[in-house]
Amino acid sequence: MSKFLKKTLFNKILRWNLILPARTIEYTRSILRPLTTMKPQKSVYLIDESDSNGNKSPKSNKYTYRTHNCGELNVENVGEKVVLCGWLQYQRMNKFVVLRDSYGETQLLITNKATQDLLGQMPYETIIRIKGSVLSRPRDMINKKQITGEIEIQVDDFQILNQAKDNLPFNIREFQKAKEGLRMQYRYLDIRFPQMQKNLRTRSKIFMKLREFLIENHFIDVETPTLFKATPGGAQEFIVPTRFPGKFYSLVQSPQQFKQMLMAGALDRYFQIAKCYRDEGSRPDRQPEFTQLDIELSFTDVEGIIKLIEELLFYALAEFTIARNFSRISYEEALEVYGTDKPDITFDFKLRNCTEIFEGNSLLNNLDDFACYSLVFDKNNLKDSCVLTKSVKEQMLRVASQHPKAKLIQVKVTKENFADKFKNLLSSKEASALLENISDGSVMFLAHGSKNYARKLLGKIRLEYVKYLEDSFKLQIRKKGLHFLWVLDFPLFEMNEESGELQSAHHPFTAPHPDDLALLNQDPLKIRALAYDLVLNGNEVGGGSIRIHDPVLQENILNLLKINKDTLQHIIDMLGSGCPPHGGIALGLDRLLALILNMSSIRDVIAFPKTFEGKEPISGAPSEVLDDTLKLYHIKTNK
Amino acid sequence: MSKFLKKTLFNKILRWNLILPARTIEYTRSILRPLTTMKPQKSVYLIDESDSNGNKSPKSNKYTYRTHNCGELNVENVGEKVVLCGWLQYQRMNKFVVLRDSYGETQLLITNKATQDLLGQMPYETIIRIKGSVLSRPRDMINKKQITGEIEIQVDDFQILNQAKDNLPFNIREFQKAKEGLRMQYRYLDIRFPQMQKNLRTRSKIFMKLREFLIENHFIDVETPTLFKATPGGAQEFIVPTRFPGKFYSLVQSPQQFKQMLMAGALDRYFQIAKCYRDEGSRPDRQPEFTQLDIELSFTDVEGIIKLIEELLFYALAEFTIARNFSRISYEEALEVYGTDKPDITFDFKLRNCTEIFEGNSLLNNLDDFACYSLVFDKNNLKDSCVLTKSVKEQMLRVASQHPKAKLIQVKVTKENFADKFKNLLSSKEASALLENISDGSVMFLAHGSKNYARKLLGKIRLEYVKYLEDSFKLQIRKKGLHFLWVLDFPLFEMNEESGELQSAHHPFTAPHPDDLALLNQDPLKIRALAYDLVLNGNEVGGGSIRIHDPVLQENILNLLKINKDTLQHIIDMLGSGCPPHGGIALGLDRLLALILNMSSIRDVIAFPKTFEGKEPISGAPSEVLDDTLKLYHIKTNK
């Protein structure tokens, strides 16, 4: 190449200036580069709605200097001049290069030797921009599985936009799953993978669908503050020091108080996709900041909210198969039949209450609230998978050990010696009652003890054993798809086991069932709440309630709960200002997304999650701060 | 009423249970109440898409137990049975009651004496629910200005849903503006006013429009964390103590680093309506938490971003009159002509650089960067309003006192004695050059001194004097409507006046103009940035830049700025991983909304703002926290 030509080329490159960093300029000085055939121009901005060459480019290319993305060209585009930008994904036989962006992959055909040599030296993941013409691929080279598999681009010109380092921590070319720690630390590489692309794009799409439905139905999107006052007795709230000595904001756990104030304020249909905060220390699959869809409306009731949420999710999740009418179960029945308040209804295997059988058995029945439940995995049904090995037993005992007031009995049913095996525990009459309708070879779990502990234990065993069966025998026991379930008639209060004091099962603003109001001073634990949880495939994805709107009732409830009402005087005042009856719900969107996308962790549906310890893996936050900062906020650390 | 009838009535009321608090039940025991004619039913939920009576109700009533809101009934509904809920707004002649909700007002006609008496005792703002029939109003009672002004409701039945207190802190019936402190403390009352309803509903609507446009154009809505690492040298960031001793998160000032990582991660079109945090102590009209529309895209340039934002705002603000192509000005010209980098172009009155006139004047021209600017308010134009009283002069001097390195001269021009007046300062030649083309009776402001101070001083005077004219003479000098202006070619660096060190004019990730790269080591203050601000009617509503994508250039810039690059190593690594060229912008939505809605404070477009001191006025946050909480976070307060 002549000196003159080189100089001309260099000048032209300089004028493509916005996309050429200094390093690349230096780079192009020293390396032979194919002649730039594109006209340099003042603005590199090329694409416009009224694109003069008549190409119908999707809107993903507007406001950029590409004409197409890497996932859209096909035989209809043959002959067109195109500009593509993307990552250097793969290279073979010198002349074929695969360019990748988040929309797909396109094969480039490089015939110029100098270009081949230059690209040959570039590390994968280098960002390049090419100009070329769309060719149809030779018949034997067509890849029918790819949208762009019928074409390739004859490259006329190209540019290195940004050269990647040689030694990236992991490879994006194939789906090689790096360890999670590494994926988190280099999240910007991790989200180049198709799965993460899909997750984040689906998240955005579903959020928009949720908003569309709600706006269409006259809900108002209102942002509420995140810096607020500590909730009385609210552990788990982050605090934020201020310039007022000794005074702190707290980061809200939910917009609960604000959304109720909006109802009092006549904004009668509210929603918000809200960031909420909870400091739970190290808990797997929880995040210190999380996202919920928060909804509240006035002049409604439980049925109103249920209908709203069913229609909302049916709309937003239209591309997934879900039933329009969700199942329903009462809290009590959920515990009785599934041993949990968030039943997984994608499979049967229900608990059976066999307390009656043991009524006269003084060995077992020695508690006020004694109960016994059985859970049978049937031989006829499971055939050879119906096993109870030593290691399975141990696994189940580990589960049982977390339920102190209940005991687990595990047995492979053989009718012959069943009564013998348990002769110390059961009469033969009891044994045969227990075995009624159960086939030989079935696996039976029995839990006995304090009622709630016994059924909860068995609820856990139910999940654990099914998981074991699925993992070990490649069985598909859980039905596929999204199975929503409403859990209704929660208790209003529960007993705090440590303090022995009454506490709210949901929160102190939940309305009691009006039929149970008379129990308020007599037997508060029996009062049902106008509360509801939404469960998806065994996971709680939402919960809410009709709220108390009567200030006197609210005061009574706070008194019962021994909550200092001074801290909530503004709520009592608000209710007394003519606050309409109202109710609402919050859906946990991280969990919902993870379930919809079949991800095992919510971290996979969050762009930049914290680790399970609460650390920010890219920057290393939390970190130390300057002494001046501490001084500004009137605090000292106890190091 | 017979005992039996009372009992039946009471039972019926009990079964309307969801909306009757205990207090109301007691209340209805003691007071005569009209016979309930509505059938009690298991669910109070009445409305459905397939409403059997064939009424076409807007979706604002779905999922509620009203059939219509208070702002929609008209003569077409005459004869229909309706259920309305709302606030008791007004009452006259016993029989007319106005019911209000956030959609409008509807007049009720009460003919039953007992009902009249009961409602007569109810405080305004009590929430009631009525059932009745739509009647046309007598011809002389029609209110054409109201949507519902042609009808009234003959009430058959009603219920007190929640009785308001007698002594609310202020009245909602008329637009009586309470003091802001009171409005903030009882925000749930304040937002019942039509203006606040409009503000919050417009906010929701515009947010949705912004999202619609961006989603339609393939931008992905991604949530980024708010708990992050402190920015190096970043004052103004709230810190959040953690369970790790001595370690803190900080609350992000913007998603800047994350959005750049998304670009590296191939999510090439990102947006988010993001909550951001900044602790500026007490500053009027700032909020510790605020909302910005954050956008970033790959493979773009300045023109790409400008076009995107113009089309976006044109779409989102379609109901307001704005020009499709926004004005543009360079940073230097903005300062030269308007004395500010956020010029208000809704009126002319431009600065004139008259430094040349004083070139030989050693009295004035005694600085290296001496300059003199004049600003004339013309007598021909302003007529009798063109005044310069003593109090005006004092007001302007107060403005001038904030600009130490410049001096202000104010003069009412009378050519006769002008030269005399300033004979100590100006030669007669200088005086006449200054007065060229200026009519007698005009008001002239002169600022001289250090160049930037002089023109900034005059920029402030320009705004102050126009405000004075408008306030004092009821003039409309500023054009109405929304006048957007792009300010371009900002400097990349500026000198920190205190430390004498180079600092970023925007932030350290802003790309230098490629034509100015050679100045990097020679004269960095002369380097232009690829940065842009969006100004609306003299207020900055957005700003952004093309970012540095070359890791070597980024390191050089950090070195120049003396920023410890260890704290940003993750950004340098990210750029080196094959990060595409990219740029973006953030729009301050609170300010934008306030301007669009013509509110004087951003507090009027935020549902629950903090006071200017940063206090949460309803709950009184920030507040003290428990010692246990401090212990959990390993901190002590210096009280």
C-alpha cells in the first residue's frame, strides 16, 4: 500500500471518529487495513424511519449506525447492502466469521486476505462493525435452524470498534456454564449468554404487560418513598443515617402505609412496580433489594382482588399456559392436606389425618394437640421407583430433625410383618386401620406429635421424597406448566413461639373477617383474616388482604398486638379522615419470573443480584467509607 | 320502627359485612336508618365485564362494588339503577347532597326524611355508598359545565362506609390552599384536591407513554441495584450500614455504572425509570430520592441520542404543544448570549459582549480574563414598565453579591447625562459606543470583571429582572408552551476552584470529542466532551454523553483526574471485555413533570415528598432507632 493511500485511509478513519478510540487509531496506523469504501460522514448516525434504500428494518436498529441486527437477515434481503455490528463469535477456515449480537448470529464471508489476517489476530468477543452485501448461501451450507442460516454477508469493509482482551475469565462462544461466583463477578459477560438475555428480556416484557393491563383498567402508577420511618418492631429493615444526629431513615420493606394513604387520598386504583428492601442477613435465594408489583384499590373485596389478579396474570402471561380460574384452598385445608400454607398442587400424594386411629394409644397420644398424619407413595403407581433405602431414610430424617415437636416413622409396607414391626407402638387393630387400601411395597411416612409440627413435617417430606424420585428415576411427577392456587382464610393472628405473644400473621393493617369480630376479645387466634396468598407451583408469589378502614378497630388491633400506637398515629388519623374501604396485594416479581422461566434461583432473573451473603460481586460492596462521611452522619463504627 | 324490623335490618347490615366496621354497626343500632332495599349477597363484588344490566361502565369500576364513578353519568343514563361510592362533599336544603370521588361530582336527591336527618349529621368527607336511580334534573337546575350536571340520583338506599372526623386539619370542599407544612403533614387529604389528582394522574400517564415508546423501539426495561459501592470521591451519597462490621453500601446517585455494564453485556438498548438518591442536606426544591428516566444504547452517537429523545418526548408529551425539532446551542454560545448553560429561550433580551469597548480602559480592564457584558431592557419595547427603582436596584445587587469576581452597574439610560454619570469610569467615546442603538429610558445592566463571573452574573440578572417585570406589571414576557433546547459541546473538564485540580464537568466516563484528543496532555480544559444537556424553559431536565469505551483511554482519564483506578477496576475490565461504543442520557422526571404541569415546586408532582430539610412530614422520619439495631450494624451515634 502506498504511503499516500495509507494516509488517506487514516484520515478517513479519523473521521469515523466517534467509534474509534485512540488505541484503535494507533492500531490502524501500524496494521494494513482493507480500503474503506464507506463514505465518511459528519454524523455516523445512519438509520432513519424514512430509510432511503427502502429496507424495512425493525425498530431495534433505530438511532444506531447499524442497518440490521445479527438476527434478522434472510433470503429476502439478498443483494442488499447492510451494516452490522457485533461480537466476533467464531472463525473458521480463515474466511468464515460468525458475528453475534443479542438478536442472533450472522455468518460473514471474508475474501480479502488482509482482512482475513487481521481478523485472525483478533480475540473472540472483539466488537466489530462491517459493511457488506447479503448473499444466499450455497445450498449445502444452509442452516435451516437459524433465521439467518440461508444467507451470509460478503464483507466489503470493516472496523474494529473495541478489541477484547485475550484472557477473558470465561468463554461466551458456547454455553459453558462458569461457576456462579465467577458469573456474578463478571456479570457483564454472563448476560451475553442467550439464557440471561432471554431472562432479562422476558422480565422487561412481562413488566410491560402488567403495566398495560393495569393502566388500561385505570390504575395509576404512583411512586412512593423508599426512605421512611422504621416500622415499629420491624427488624430486617436497613437503616440510613442522616445529617440529623442520631436519626435514621429506614428503607421500606413495602409501600404498605403509603398505598393505604393513597386510598385515603382518593387515588382509588393504585399500582407500582416497587423496589423493596429487607435485611435478612445470609439467606439463600433472598435479595436485600427485591421487586414487587404492588396494587391497592378502594371499594373492593376479596373476590374483587382475586378477579383482578387472575385477569392480570392471564393477560401478562398469555404466552405461558395457565388456567384462567385459579384453584382455591383454605389455609386450614392446605395444612391438613399438603402440610404447608403454600401447597404444590402439581402432584397429588396428599396427607391423611389418621389421628382417630390412635385415639386410644397412650404411647403416642400424649399431647393436648396430638395428631398423626400419614403420607403414602403407592407401589401400584410408582412401581420399581417406590424405594426406601437407608440413604433415603437418612435424608428424610434430616428433614424431620427441623421439626422438634413431631416424629417421623418411615416404612416400606409389607403387610405380613407390619404389625410385628410396630408392635411396641401399635395395636394390631391400629396397624390394620393404618394399612387399609395400601398395597404391599408402598412407602409410608407417618408423622405424629404436636399437630402443626406433624403435618408440616410431612408436608416437607412430601416435597423431598418427590424431588428424590424425580432426580433418581428421571420421573416427571410434577405436572408441567403454571398452576396457581389461592390460599384463603388465613388466621389474623398467630402466637409468637418465643415470646408467647400475639402477632399478626400478615401485618397489623389486615382486616379481620367480619363474621369473626366477636372473637376479638375472646379467642383472637380463631379469627380469620380477609387475607389471601397466591401460590404458584408450591411457591408463594403474592399475598394481600382487605385492610382495616375503621380507625377504632385499627386502634383495638394495635392494642391487642401491644404495638405502641404513637408510632402509627398517622395511620389512625388517616383512617379517620374518611378513608374508603380498600384492599390490595403484592406480587413478588423476582420469584414469579424465576418460576415462569424455570430458573432455580431468583438471581438468574435479576440483572445484577447480590450474593446470598448480600455482597455486590462486581464492585465488592459493601465497603469502608471515609471518616469524613461517618462524621457527616454522626456515627462511629465498632470495628 | 318495630323491634322486629330493626333486628332484620341489623342482620342485613351485618351481611354487608365487608364494608361495615364495628363502629358503624354500633352506630346503626342506635340510629334510625332507611330500610335496606338492596339484596345482601355473599360477595359485595358487583361489577363484571358482562354486566347483566347492559350498562357500559368504564373500566375504572371493574373489581369494585360501584357501578359507576362520580364523574360519568349523564342524560343517557337516565332511568338506570346505579351504585356510587364517594365522599360527602356538600349538602344543601337538606335534600341535595353532592358526592365526590376522584373522577368528579354527582348530585344526590334525598327525599326520605330519616336519610336526610342522618346525612345531615355526618361530617363532610365521610365516605358513603348509595344506590339509586338516575333522573334528569329540572331544566333550571342543569349545570352545563359539569359532565354530570344534567342528572341527579334519586337515592333509594345508602350506607355509611366510614365516618370522617369533625375536625379535619383542612377543608377539601373548596380549593382553599392550606400552608404547605400542613398539606405535607396530611398529604392523604391534600391529594384529594383536583390539582394534586391531576398532577399524579398525569405523571402516571406520561410515565406509561415514555415506556410505550421505548418498548416499541425495542428498549429493554432493566432494574439495576440501588445498594452499591460508594463512588470514589462521591460526597452526597447516603450510606447504609450492613452486618459486616465497618462496611457500608451506598445508595446510588444514578445507574451509570450498571447501564454501561449492560451495554458490555449485549443488552444493547436499555431504559429504566430509576429511583436515585442524593444527600444534599437542605436545598430548596431538591429531594433526597428522585426519579430519572435512564437510557443507554450501543452503536450510537450524539445525533442518535438527540433524535431518540426528541421523538420520545414528542410522543410522550403529544397533548402539550412542543416543537418536533428542538433548538440547539453550544455551551460557549449559551454562556456568551444567555450567561448560563441552561438558557431560558422563552424570551429574548440577550447579553452583548462589549469587552472590546473597554480594551483601553485600565480602570476596568485589569484582569487577565477581563470581560464586560451589557444587557438592555428596551424602553420602546417595555414602555412604562421599563423601570429601575431603588428597590429593584437593591434586589439586583443581592443577586450580584453572589458573584464575587464581577461587578454590576445598573443604569436607566438618559443619553443627556450618561457620559457625565460615568465620567470616572468611562471615556465619552466608550460611553457613546455603549449606548449605540439604545433608546432613552431603557434599563441597562453592565457586568464587568472575570469573564465567566461577569456573564453568569448578567445571566441571573436577566432572569431576575424579567421575573420582576412579570410579577409587577402582569406582563407575559416569557412565551408560553414547552421550549426545549439542546446544549452541546460542553467542556470535558473544569477546574475545581477550591482545590485547583481538574475535575469532570459531567462524570469520568464521558467521552472526549475525538477531534480534541490531542489536547489531552497539553490543554485538557480545552477538550470538548461528547456531552449534551436538555434544557426546558431555562431548567436542566436531562443530560448525558457518549461514553468512553476504550479501556486505555478510560485509564488515562482517571489518571488525569487523580481518581484511584483500583476503585473502578471493574469498569476498566468491563471496557476491555469487548464493550461496544455506547452512549445515553438521563431525564429528571420530577422536574420535567413540574414544568409540564406548571408547578412551582417538584414537591407538587411527587406523591409523598420530603420537606426541603429532608424530613418525611407524615411519619416524622428520620427518627431514632433501637440500640439493638445499632448493634446489629456495628455502629454508634455521636449524640
